[in-house]
Amino acid sequence: EVQLVESGGGLVQPGGSLRLSCAASGFTFSGYWMTWVRQAPGKGLEWVANIREDGREKYHLESLKGRFTVSRDNAKNSLYLQMNTLGAEDTAVYYCARYVVMRQQRGLDYWGQGTLVTVSS
Amino acid sequence: DIQMTQSPSSLSASVGDRVIITCRASQGIRNDLGWYQQKPGKAPRRLIYAASSLQSGVPSRFSGRGSGTEFTFTISSLQSEDVATYYCLHHYTYPLTFGGGTRVEIK
């Protein structure tokens, strides 16, 4: 059974940093792209970042570049999101998801339960 | 960036009704689109991929169609357990973008 479990969320002060983790199990983690998506309270879904199977190709939402960085450790079956210089606008539930790249199956087929990040003083 | 315009933003329908949601892309995206269901307090779940393919385990009352810039998502007979917010997502190019969501309620 595919499982994605996020952790690392919590309360952080404006300007602070946080590193989210996503532990994957039930599939060959090194064989899949992975994705971070966030959702501000009461708002819609927003794509944050994608990372290739080997970690050498990454894409980030342009407005977050320089502050957020996606990475992975295939030996630990783990995905990460390093978030720096956090502001109130980054308050959201952050989801990790598995991204299937095969063209006719492309999309986010499994999601974690999310981890809440609250930026407040 | 490709914009996804989803409509309506909310709807209320009776059990058994047919429900149709539309997503329009600001430029052609072939069939690189999926539909996702999010129940309150839960993570999203993919229902449709490649615009019209049903995800394994998803009831057949859900369907999708379209290509290029116009896409529709249909619930053929609304059930009480379908109360949720539905999102389209394109993955034609980066950045991936979601539609604004459609909140579906029971009348």
C-alpha cells in the first residue's frame, strides 16, 4: 500500500525557517517524481514544487524561488521542502504527492495527509 | 503561465442529479488534465487522469471529457458522499496550475 506521511509542520515566527519531510513507503520511491502542493486556510490548492526521480531536475513555483527548495533522499525514501524567510502568506497545509510522468497517466496519484505550517508571531 | 478557469465556484444539487463542472485552459494543454476531489479536512484524491480516464477504484458515476482548452467533469447521479470540493489540475507544462475549485453541496 502506497503511503506518504508528512511531518515537520508547526508554528514558526515570521522570517523563520522550517523543513518539511515526507516519508514514502509501499512503492519504489526512487522511481517516481514527487510533488509538494499547499493549501492556505479556506483557499484552493497551489502547486509548490516538483523533483525528478534522481533529484537532479527540480521545478519551483516562480514566486517561491529562492525561499523554498525541494530535495529528496532516495536512500531514506524521503522528500523534503526547505522553507526560508517565511511570511504569513506561507501559512498553509502542505501536502506531498506522487507524480506520475507517463503521459497518459500523468498526475498526482497518491497524496499524504498534509502537515500544517502556521507563520505567526 | 497557463490559467485554469473553473466554473461554477459552487453548486447545490439534489441527490440523483447530474452535475457538470467546467475547466477552461488559457492555452491548449492537449489532454494533460486531471480532476481531484477533496472532502472537508481531507487530502485531495485523484478521480480522473488524462482528461477522461477513470482512476482505479473510483465509481463510474464520475467521468471527464475534453481536450485542448475545454474540459468537463460530470457526476452522473449525485450521491450524498460526493459532497466535496472538486479541482482540475493541468500538468502540460510548469508551473502546474489548479482551477479555483467547485464546492458541491446537496440541496
